[in-house]
Amino acid sequence: MKSFTYAGSPARILFGSGRSADVSSAVESLGCRRALVLATPHQKADAEALSDRLDKLSVGVFAGAVMHTPVDVTETALKVVKDAQADCVVSLGGGSTTGLGKAIAYRTDLPQVVIPTTYAGSEVTPILGQTEGGRKTTVRNASILPEVVIYDPDLTLGLPVGMSVTSGLNAMAHAVEGLYAQDRNPVSTLMALDGLRAFRDSLPVLVKSPHDPDARAEALYGAWLCGTVLGTVGMALHHKICHTLGGSFDTPHAETHAVMLPHTAAFNAEAAQAELSGAAELFGGSIGGGLWDFAKSIGAPLSLKDFGLTEADLDRAADIATENPYWNPRPIDRISIRTLLQQAWEGIRPD
């Protein structure tokens, strides 16, 4: 066995049906008494209900979180934090809300409690992706990692099927890239494979029975595993391309991951076949084609064209994705990335 380094996430995880009722004790466990509840505009009513449940521990709600964590939205939220004299944030929702909470924590070092209602997985990572001036960049810092994460499957029972599918594939992308990561280790590999298995088994059930409590719990478990992998090891080509498309062309976050995953996996399989063999077995033997077939079977989007991108946009995306060198198991050049993007734009099944 090769030598390796493993650093586990120090976040405290509360998992189970009804665990969101523990939010007050979670806030108090951090020594906090003035929590600001964060949400998207769509989940404002849920955030207000959570604020009411926190009672005297809440100083109000900021329901302005949006996709890709724009810096100007973060700055607006920071003014609310200051005016309310908040000593922590409670993020209720998916990746957009979690991203805002992490952006606030990065700038203030305030503690975070996160209650995910999707399968984004970013709640267990010390990584922040934020957008400014049409570019999405990432930063990794210990202050970004939330202190407490409460996984309550009951809160995902109403998650629309389409969002469940794309959110799940987004999380699966973390696991797939973790399998060939430069700093992978035996523990991260085990978590990645079990996370992929959890989604393989649960997402088809949720498409047919969206309120199945066991499948919802299994999917949320998969999200935790895949997100933990993302926070433990480095990512590569897939996340670079998705950040390029999201930050520069405002493509929908989870849907972009869903479309790109089979293509980036197939691209890197040429150099990381052994590392991806366990995942390939889960999806019929071919990692790229198998993931594409799986995505199609559960009704996931398959083409970048559906997001309004033009072929001219692909040229610019290829330029941005290759302008700064970064590690990837297979060497990257503009021609190969442009070809990959073309295949994803057309929705062609990778081999």
C-alpha cells in the first residue's frame, strides 16, 4: 500500500429524521446567542419558520442567497450581520445558501450551522466558490468549514424530482473526481464509492416515489459522503470546467455538473482507468457511458445547449478553462477541452 495522509473533517454531523429540531442546541453548543438565518428568496418562509423556532436565539432572516455566491450579495449580507450583531449564521437550503454562509464566515470567522435541503455536499468542505466580475474563483480555508451540519431527511421530502436528480449528480461529481485525485487516500476512496452507490440506488427510487423516506435518507447519506470527499482531497478538470461555465456564463450550478460529469469522467478515464474501475463497475462497466446512461434513465439534463450556450461560448469557455495550469490525471490542452465541451453541448453519449 502506498503511503498517504488523511485529515478528517472536524465538523460535527447530526444525521437522522427530525434532527432539525436540534438547531437551538446546536447554536448554543457553539456558545452563540444571536443567530442570523440565511436562505434563498424561494425558501424565505421556511427560514422565517426556523427563525421562530430559534426564538430568542434568532436575530432575524436574510433571504437573499443566490447561485454562484456573488461577492456583492455577500457584502449586502455582511451589513445585515453587522447591524444585527449576529454571532453566528444558520444556513437553511442548498448550495447557494451554504455558499453565502461560508462567504460570511470566511470574512468574519463567525461559526456556522448548516441545515441542507438538497444534496450539494458543500456544507462539509472548507472550500468557497464565489463570483465577481464574471469569473468564479475558489478559496480553501479552515474558517470556511461549517462547525455543525444537521442532515434531516424529512426536510428533503418536498425537494422536486428534477432538483433531486441534478443535485445528486452534482454530489456524485465530487466522488468521481475524488477517486483519481492527486492526494486521494484509502478512506476518501471508500467514502467516494459508497457515496456513488448510495445515489445509484436511491435516485431511481426518488424519481418514481419522491416521498420515499428511506430513499431520501440514503440520498442524503450519499451527499454527506460525496461532500466529505470534496473537502478532503483536491479536485481537477470537472470542477474547473463547471466553475468556468457557471461563473462566466451563469449556467445553473447543479445542472451543469450533471451534464458535464459523464464527459469529464470519460476524458480522464483514459489516464485513470484503474482508479475509476470501482465506479465503472457500479454503472455497468464504462464510467463515461455508464454515467450518461444513468443520468438519462433518471431524466437528468444531457446537453449544455439546453442552457442557452452557443458554440461561440464554447470557444471562450475552452480559453478560460485552460488559461491557468492545474493538475489533472490526463494532460489538458485547448483542443481536447474544446472537443469535450462540443460533445457535452450536443449531448452525445461518451464511450
